[in-house]
Amino acid sequence: MDFHQISHDSEVPLYRQLFEQIAVKIRSGDLSKGERLPATRELAGLLGLNRTTVSAAYEMLEAEGLISGQVGRGSFVTGGADNEGVDWASLLERAEAHPAPPSLPPTPISFAMSRPSGALFPLDDFRASCEAVLARNDLATILQLGSPAGYEPLRRYLLDEARRQHLATANDELVITNGCQQALNLIGRVLLRPGDSVVVEDPIFAGLLSGLGAQLIGIPVGSEGLEVAQLERVLERERPRFIVVSSNFQNPTGATLTLAARRAIVEAARGARVPILENDTYGDLRYSGEPLPALKQLDDCGGTVLLRSFSKVSFPGLRVGWAIGPKPLMDRVRQAKQAADLHTDHLSQAVLLEFAVSGRLEKHRARMLQAGAERLAATLDACRQYLPPGTHWTRPEGGMNVWVRLPEPLDAAELLPRAQKEGVAYLPGRYFAVSRHEPGALRLSFAGLPPDEIRSGLAILGRIFAGELETASRGFEPAPAMV
Ligand SMILES: Cc1ncc(COP(=O)(O)O)c(C=O)c1O
């Protein structure tokens, strides 16, 4: 196989370049079904790449259904061009820039999903809210087609709350969406043109890697969130269409922007006349420290759109989030929403409104804060206790995620199958990388697990990682002198 274009200087990680090039060869029919790919070691040698790079590319090809690995025999092409009928593979070719995280098979202990624990759902309170809505005289109206901007009583409630907290001005409007994910997608559809770029954090949650369809410019995330100096440099030389930034407990790192960073980002964006999409999906889940003003609050020029959601604090399956921003933009978002799916289910919104105004949401949030604090503390303790020396991890004050960096030469993606075999799952860093892949990084989503499972899971991970480190260090020992 011929791979002239793999470049060590590119911003695109090597494994992704290799994945894309092999995928094109398969989809175009250059590599045909049944053909055997070179062994990872062989191809790594041929291309002067690390074997783990080739394995990572093969793993993605397999996740895409393009190849299949057979134990002891190698990897074979299974997808690709068909000779007859519609050539779906080539029609869909442009869609695949960032492979989505795999849906991992269930394991007894999974740190893979950044979502609340179903075991903490207050089902009786939720049923009571449903019953109250079902008993209402206006149920028929709720069940009718409604406004694309959302169920009006909930929309009004959220807007009033936002105004009370100085998160919305008189010039702002609010549109309810199918979660924050849809708000990001709709704003992208309204604002992006072919060839546009968008500034995002690197690493960033996977929903943004594939969700926007724009060229992404990644700004590294440090312990205090997106690195502002880098953002300023990028804004000096590029003209991104907008910036997406997480103010609180960023997914996947858990980082929170300091007040100074918030001010500097608002200032830099204003200077460059670039809008900010402030993604505050996790802001309700602060377990310690003082809340900070939102970027939206600090921006008095109307350049910021705030995205929030019920997904993390209550029920992600109901798919209710919202965007607050300047009226002209939100009018267009409302139209895009109507074109996409008419509106978000009003029954879910009516139930959530009842859940909120009855005080049940606040009661549930208090419980989530207590459980979240315990789970985060258990995670940080267990990281300290079990992870091998040289491992670093973030120390968030809220949210659902801790970002772990294993010492070299450990590769989190390579070690995942071993962890899964022992009943523990996590997501390796590669699924969050924009252009800076850190092989040793992984995300621990702790919110879905009780503290004892967090500790058992990390004990298992710690043993696997330490064992591998030991093996690797033995491999590095200089050979004894031949005497
Ligand atoms: C940072 C971030 N933004 C958006 C979303 C999507 O949220 P929603 O369920 O509101 O669509 C998630 C979900 O994991 C997330 O982590």
C-alpha cells in the first residue's frame, strides 16, 4: 500500500491520517472486499510509524465496519465499494471526519458515559409531576403541535429565571431544543457556511467533533479551561465563525474557567467580532467552590449565546435544553428548529416545568449535588490510591468528568480491551482530540457510579496500568553487556 501523504507535520494525528487514507482506498474500491491488510507491525515498519498508531487506525476502520480483525489471521476488508446499485460508501464519504466513540459492550463498572445515574432518578416525584400534567384541562393543547420555540409556559419560566440571574437581557430570546446538542447543531446550521472554521476546546466532547460539520480549530485546555493566550493568537490570524467554550466543568477535562479567563475570552471575542457559544451543560452541578459569572453575563455587547440543559441535573432522556441569545439569531434558530423537527416534545417540557415549579427539581438537584460530591471525592481518592506514579489527573469542582493522563509509554486505547475483560470501561482520549492526540489520556465519567464501584473500578485500572508500566520499563532495560 502506498501512503505518500502521511505527514508528521500535520495537525491531524497520524492514526487519523492513516485511518482516512485506508478508508478512502476501501471506499473507492482500491482495496477490495476480502483483501488482507498488512499486519500492524509490518505496516508500522513500512511507514516508520509506531505500532500503536497503526492499531488505532485499524480499530477505527473496524468500528466503521470497513475491516474486520480475525484472531490469528489478520485484518480483512469487509466494507467498501459495491459494483451495482447506489454506491452508498462514496456518497457518504465526506461525512466521516471524526469517528464517533464506540458503543462499548456493557461492563459491570463503566466510567464511559457522562450522564447521571438512573438509580438516582426520583421516580415517585417524576410520576407525581406526570400525573399533575395528565390531569390538567389543557392536556389537549399540550398534545397538539406547538411553537417551534418550545412549550410557552416553560420557555417563559426559563427566560424569567435567566433574566433574574442576569443571564438574559431585554434583547435576548430563548429557544427550547432537543438538548444542548441540538442547540449547537442548529446554531451551526444558521451561522456556518462551507469552508468556515470554528474554535473549540481541545480536547472537546465528542458531540462537537462530529456535530458541526465545520473545520475545527482546537485550543488546548489547561487546568483553568481553554488557554486564553492561544485563543488570542488564533483570533489574530484566523477568522473563525464562532467560538464554543465551556465555562464550568468542561467535558472531558472537568476544567472551569477562572473569572480572569472569562473576562479575557469575552474581550478577545469582542475585539475580533466573533460570537461566543457558551456551553454550560454542567453548571448546575458545582460541588465545591464559588460559582462564577457566566460569560453571557460578562458580555454587555450581546455577542454571547448561552446553552443550558436539563440533561445533567435531571433526565437526559427527555432531551430538553435551551439557548439564550440575541433576538435576530434566535429567530433564525427557531426557523431552523422548525425545519428540523417542528418542535421539542411539549409533554416532556410540561412535565419538567411541573417538576421545577413544584420544588421537586431543586430537591433533586440537592441530592445530585450530594451524590456528585461523594462520587467525585471517591474518584479523586481512588486515583491517588491506585493509579501508578507519574499519572496526572484533573481536580474538578463539579460536573461529571475527571481527565487522567497516564505516564509514557502507556496507551489508554490499547489498554482498554484489558480493562473491559476485567469488567471496567472508560473512554480513551482519542475520542475527544481535535488535533492534539494524547495516547495516555482517558476520561473517567464518575457520576453514574456509586463510590464503592468507583473504588473497585479504579483498583482494577490501577493494577492493569501499573502492570503494563512495569512490563514496559523491563522492556526498556539496557541489555546486559556481552562479556
Ligand atoms: C459538553 C456537553 N455539551 C452538550 C452535551 C449534550 O447535552 P444534551 O443532553 O443537553 O444534548 C453534552 C452531553 O454529554 C456535553 O457533555
